[in-house]
Amino acid sequence: EISGSAFVDFPVSQTVIDTSYRNNTVELAKITGTIDSVKRNQDITIKSIFIKGFASPESPYANNTRLAKGRTEALKEYVEGLYHFGEGFIKTDFEPEDWAGLEKYVMESSLQHKDEILEAIRSDRDPDTREWIIKSRWKEDYRFLSENCYPALRPSDHTIQYVTKSYSTAPEIGPGF
């Protein structure tokens, strides 16, 4: 398998792909480039494609669920429209809020309230309460996270699974063997 990650950007609260929006041409090319790199090889057959979309932890959890699911589906439809794979060929999943990614970023940061924010992230409170605590108690740190971390918590990961043709004799491999 071969995997990659792209940061397809969507206008606020929208789930429709605009190829001309921000850096989407480059980001979508990451996905199609990965597919094409495998598809071009005559000795390889693509078996399936998996796409997983993420949302960042700002906004209500229910809205982030809608966004992550809708944006992942939009990306699936975009890829299907380009390649016309069969029904069920592209599988998807989504993660409404990437708390693990936020935790990793905060752990590696030098935020003023790093320890308190990590405690809030790791708490067993529901996601909306955790987000509200961080946003209301450590406003400057939250603003920094919103601008510098949250955009990186919205990737679309993709994996192409494939099989390579087996050869049993040197002539099958080609000239030079």
C-alpha cells in the first residue's frame, strides 16, 4: 500500500469541493498523484482506496461530525468522478475532532498554559466541554491554536492498496533478465 495526506480546504461550514479555493489544486494533486503513480505501473493492480477525513476541535461536536463526514464524502465523489472506480471501491471513514493531533501539538509547543491545556484535552469530559474550557480559560493560547494548529488537524488521509503481478520466469520480467 501507499499512503499520503492532503489538506483540501473548504469554506467555513461547507462540504463542497472548490478546486480553485486556496491551495486545493495542489492538495488534490497529492491525492491524484498518489493514485496515478500506482495506476501507471502495468505490473500493479489497485485493489481499493481508503479516504479518512478529519475536523478540528473548534465548533460544536455535532457540526464537526457533519463537516468531517460531508467533506470526506465530497472527496470520495471527486475521486470517483475522475477515475470511475466501481461501486464500493473507495472506502471512507471520518473523525469529527482530532484530539490526538491537538494533544501532540500542545505537548510539543511552548504555550503559556501548556500543562493545563493538556489536562483539559486528556480529561474525560465531552468534546464540547473540553473545547469550551480551553477557549474560555486560556484565550491567547486558544487563539494561537486556532491560527497555527487547527488547520493542520483537518487533513484527508488516503491509502491505495494494490497487488503486484507475480513473475515465475525471467522472460516474463522483461529484457535484460
